[in-house]
Amino acid sequence: MSEHRRKPPQPQGGGRAAARRAAQQPSGRRAAQARGASTGSPADPYGGGGEERAYGSRAEARRAAQRGGRRRGAEGAAAAAGGRAARGGQPGKKRLIDYPRHNKYGWRRWVPSWKLVTGTALGFAATVLGASTVVYSMVEVPEAVKIATAQNNVYLYADGTQMAATGGEINRQILDFDKIPEAMQDAVVSAENKTFWKDKGVDPKGIGRAFYNMAMGEQTQGGSTITQQYVKNAMLDDQSQTISRKAKELFISLKAGFEEDKEEVMAGYLNTSYYGRGAYGLQAAARTYYEKDAGKLNASECAFLAALLKGATYYDPAGSVDIDPRATPEANTEAVTKRWKWILDEMVKDGHLDAAKRAKFDEFPMPKAPKKQARLGGQVGYMVDLAKAFVINNNDVGITAKKLSQGGYEIRTTFEKPKVDALVAAVEKVEKANIDPKARPDTDTHVQFGGASVNPKTGAIVAIYGGSDATKHFTNNADQTGAQVGSTFKPFVLAAAMEYGVRDPAGEAVQGPDQRRTVDPDKTYYNGQNKLTIKKYDGSVWHNEDGEEWKQVNDGDQDYGDINLREAMIHSANSPFVQLGMDVGIEEVRQTAVRAGLRKESLVAANVPSFSIGISDPSAIRMAGAYATFAANGKQRDPFSVTEVKKRGETIFKHEATTEQAFSSAIASNVTDVLRDVVEDPEGTGNNAAIPGRQVAGKTGTTDGNKSAWFVGYTPQLATAIDMYRMDDNAANKNRKFLEMFGTGGQKKIHGSSFPSEIWQKYMSTALKGAEVMRFPAPEPLEADTVYGGGAKSPEPTPSDSPSPTPSEKPSQSPSPTPSKSESSKPAEPSCGPFDWDCNNENGGQDGGQDGGQDGGQDGGGGTDTGGTDEGGTTTGGETSPSPSLTTGGTTNGNGNGNGGWFGGTEG
């Protein structure tokens, strides 16, 4: 190349651009350049003569800088290397496992090589395979015969004596494969595991399909195969949802799938599965539900039994409300019918059932009604069922219905045999003496009694009456039956009124000194008129869904006039409590009942006026428990039936009672005081329940249409509820309904004051015989002013020109100690006086005024003798009156018909 075409080197010296480039260069490069600048000759731009040449490009400068860094002194090099090593930027010495990688820089050092990844994966696979081989060789495939063995469940009374041993509850008989109907095999395959005859014990696709169908809300096959479910049935002692158990289950399923014949697995599954009603295995299920051998089942019946495998609690048409209140006969029948149809359709789709034959199965094969074993007859079956339900629903140790049926548990209950026997004897005595289905078939058939007794201090259920015999009558009448409680609900309304007060029409619907007025049962008056127009708290008339005014009827169409809440409770007047509930607020009343111990789901959800007079249907157990809250002076304890559960001698569950202060002692003691008058007052509707020598508080209840009657009462030691109703509750009867009780037992109408209170009195007298006589705490004073609500009018003083006595238009046979009334001694009660003939006395009228004023002392309990001071002046009249004999006989009671008069034996 000619000399003149060679491009001369660019100057490396001065200028701003050069300075800027120098400043940007690393220190090593600047040092090298500095050295070159000092030794190079301007005449020789290429650095001849052994001197360092200038760097003509950035790449050369960078390489020079790196070389310069490596030529640093030993100390600087060590420090730099340590810094780079700390940052992961300098490669280290190569090791057997090259990680971090020795010849990579920065983040690349931490990316594993393909050799490392491959080696790790192979090592892990080898480890898992080896462990799996060991586990696989150790597990054993279950045998149906071994699974069939089970222990008894032993139920004990509260004192530790044996109540029942339910060893026969494991009702199972092993069938050989050739004895199992082909239709049953096809039904479970179509419903549970379509790939059963082909898979190897597990089916990943089936698991994915189950999740998909579940997400889409469709009928599902189980995610587990039939083999896996058989293995689950075998693992009796370990039903936990742990990873180790699941892994063990998987290996057993795989081993069974590879080593066992499908026929053996199918037979094992159907022989060990639980079908409900204590039936394990197909043969036991066929006998339990259809009273036939398994070989005689048709395809429709097989489809039903296959549906039960999804969960008998929710698919048995008889219902399982003792385990879950939602599992009613109606809900279960609807659910199982839907699944039964689906299984038959799947059998057609899978080619297991001819479409023409499927078309013949258009009616659901309703099974037989459930039956109990003979040793569970009488009340024992009801108590065992109650204890089982409590264990299943109220413990944290995972005792399911299936596990409990497998046996091996010792269950100590709260039931006291002497009290159970006393309750049975009381019911049977009253029933035998009064109920005669042969003589009165139209009125005395299908009569049912139920009852429950609870200890207020603990909540323990000490006795129940579930029906005549658990092997014949299958509904536990002590539990929820649907029977409305009627006026036994009124104490909760009274408690709510004392807790919240009544709303002021001018105020807001919240509690506060200006919005609510405190209620005292003796100082609060309400209108007791029959067919009273019910109003909202703001004074506007309540209308029902048809736009009609709500007019509340009293039992027997009785008019009570203006009456205080104590008297309204004694006579069970409906109008005052319906209007009181509206003034307090139906939601507040509902909350009060729940705090007392009733279940919210048993209470009517609608905020209607009749809510306050018992249109809800709590169980006898819950009613006894709620009244026990008043007996315990406001302390609420949930009723319970099991104190302890053991297995193999070890306690696995122990009941721990919890106590809540539902009401203040002032409210509870005043409710009790009012309910004492219901029983102890001669005119009280509950006086048939009085026990000589003991204090008793209680309330009667009769429902609209006379379809149920109740008495619920208590002493300080025991609270008991008794109910009576008529219902054909045969499980085969699809149109079960409550029947009227007009004429039942030869009585015109059944009230809570009749048979229920009579049973209560007989039972409690026996149950408390020999027990300490205890007294209720005295009612605490309530800070409340006199309140006139629901249309009750405050009395106007009668003006008098002179203090001389006012003559009566009709002379009294018993002279009044205070023959005149002046402004300074106006009557304390709001109703009309005995001599106000022109007044429209709603509480007895003229006859009540005359007969009550004249004969009240002899017959009605009024007058000077009985009612003069205590009954008339203080208790019955509500406040002390300056003219007690006139108040009791003529005004407040307004009757002269003896023990109860017009009010005796009638209630709302």
C-alpha cells in the first residue's frame, strides 16, 4: 500500500472532547494512557523504540484497563478479588457439584447447568422410586371379611349404669361377587367410576372431571375410583385428611388395582360401604330399605341404593334431622329422587340399561319406613338417637356418623333413669285415662305427646319423652316436630319489653332515654279488647299481605279491657302481648328468645304481629332450656345430652358447659314472679300445675285452630316442657299435617291448662320427691313509670263537690272500708269502677262488676277476704288501691264465677 494512502493517527492530546473521553474512561485505561503520553514521541506516533503504543480504539483501551487491573499490587488485587467474590462476580474453584458455577460471572454463576438439572432430576426420581417400592411392598390390600368386624357402642345413663349396647348397629352380611346383582354393579359404575373395569385403581381424568362438574354445578361422579373408596372403607382407624394417610391410600389403591381382580374389588366395595340406617353392605341395605335379599333388587331399587352412597344423611327419604336440621324428609326425598333419575339415565347412556326398560321406572321406589332394633324400644331409642346427634354435631374430634356406626365408643349421657321413668309414667297415666281412639276415632287417633326436662344449673337434659315407642313411632317428639308453641312464647315478649322498653311513637326505633319507656309488669297497661286493631309502634294500623287490618282475637273471644301485663299473662290475653310485641319490636323479641336459648332457625322469620303469640315451633328440649334461663335467674346454658365419650378407655370428648348472662337478674326475677302467678293465682291458666309446698312458675300455650297445646314450667331445680298435638306422621304418609283437637279426650277444646299441665304436674311431683324445697329469688325492683300502651287510657280523676260518700245505685252486700273516692284517692287501675254503670267496662261488663263486687270475696277470690289487700290491692290489681275490695271484685277481675270465672281454663 502506498504511503500517501495510509491514514495518519488521530491526535490523542488536548481538546474538550479528549478531556471528556478521558474522564469517562476507567482508571486503568487513564493510567495506561498517561504512561503512553509521557514516553511516546510526537515524531513517532506509533510508539517505536520499545515504548508503549497509544490505544487507537475503545476495545483496545478496555483490554488494556483489564490488564492494568490484573497488574495491581498484591494487596489491591486481593481486595478487588474479595469484593468481586462477595458480589458473585468472580468464579471460584471447581467442585464435584459445580454450583455456583466456577467459570461463570455475575448472575450466570447461579444458573444451573443442564448436567446438574438432569442429574438432580434423575436422583430425585430414583429416590422416590425406591421409597415407593418399599412402601408398595409393605402395604396390604384390604379384605372385606376383616373390615366387617366391629365393636359395640355402649350408652350409659348419667349414673354410669348401662342404657344400651348397640353392637348390632353394624348390620352387615358379606356377599360373594356372583350374588351381587349386575344392575347394582352397573349403577355404581355409572354413578361413581365409569372407567372402573379398565383403570388401575386411580383415575386422574376422573378426578379432573369431578372438579369440572362440581364447578359447573352438575351431578357428579366421585373424584375417587371405586377402588380408592373401597380402600377408604378399610382404613377404619384413620380417617384423617393428612398427606401421609392420603399417600398410603394411594399406594394401597394402586396395589389393589394391579394385583386384585376387579370382581373382588367390586364385591369388597359393595360389602363394606355404608348405606345409612346402620346398614353396612348391600345385603344389609336391601333388607333395611326393602325387606328383601339383594338378589331380588331391580334396577330402579339398585339406582336408589347407589344414590345413598353419596351420603345417606341427605339422601334417605326418611330424613336425618337429628343429625342435620336441613335433612328433612321433604328435602331428602327431593334430592334422592333427582339423583336416582340421573343414575338411571347414566346407565342408559353407558349401555348398561335398555331405554325401554328405563322408561318403565317412572315412579321413585320409596323404601320402607325405618325400624329400630327391639333393644332400642321405648324411650331408649330416642335417647340413643339424641346422644348420637349430639356427639356428631358438638365435638371437635371428628366423630362422624359413619365412624360412630363402626362402634367402639363408650358414651355417658345426661339422662337420669328415675326421671325418665317418671315422665313416661305421667304421660301414660293421663293418656290412658283420657285418650280412647276406639271410642272416639275421629278425635282421639294420632294423638302425640312429647316432653323434655332440663337442669337449669347445668343445662343437662335429664329426661325426655319422644313418643310411645322408638321402634314404632319414629319421630322424636322431644325434638323439633313443627308443633307451634302458642302462648308459652309470651314470657319472651315480656322479657324483651323489660330489656328494651316500648318505643315512643314520637321517637326513633332505637333504645334511648327519649325513645323508649321502661316496662314494669305491674305498671304497664295495655288494651285487652277482643279483635283489637293492631298498630305499628308509630300508631299506624298494621295491614296484612292482603291489605286487611290485623284484628287480634283472644281465646274464647274474651274482652279484658285495659289490663296490666301481669294480669294479661295470668289470663293469657292475646291482644296486649301482640300490641306489646309491635311496640317493643318483633326483631327485639326474636333476639330475646334466641338469647334465652331458642334456635333462630326454629323461629318464624317474618316480622308479623302474631310472632309474639307463638307461631314458631321450637322443640320441647329448647323450650325447657329457654325457661331454665329464667329459673337460673338469667344465666343461659345450652341443653346437652352427653357428658363424656371414651374409646379404648381413653376420654376423647368431655362436655364443657358455657354460661352466658342472657338477662339481668332483675328481668329474670320479675318474669319468674309473673309466671308464678300464672300457676298460683286461682284464676291463672296454669293452676293445674301447682305442686303443694313448692314454688312453681310456668305458662300454658294453645295455638290457633287448636292443633297443639303446651305447658312449660319450672322450679329452681328443674325446667320441663310438655307438648300435645295430633299428626299422622307415618313415614309413608306424604301428606303429613297437624290435625285439630276439638273434641279430643272428650273435651270441647284442648288447652295447655288441661292434659299438658296435668302431665307436667304428675311428672314434676315425682321427679322432685325428696329433693330440697327451694325458693325463687324475690323480684328486684324495676325503675319504671306507669305506662299506658296499645290504646289503654290513663284513668281520669272523678271530681267530687263534697267529701261525703257517694251512694251506690245498688247496695253492696259487703260494705267497703272506704265508701267514697275523691280526687286525692283516685283509682290506680285504668278500667271502669264497679259503680260506673254508664261506663263500657271491657273487663267483665255489668255482670262482672256486680257479681265480682258482691260475690268476689266468696267465689272469685276478691272482696275483703282474699283479694282485699294482697290479691286485689297489690298483686291482682297492679297497685295498692284505697278501696281494695271494690278494685278486685268489681273492676280488675270483673267476675264472680268462682275459681277462674269467665277466665278459668281459657287462654290464648
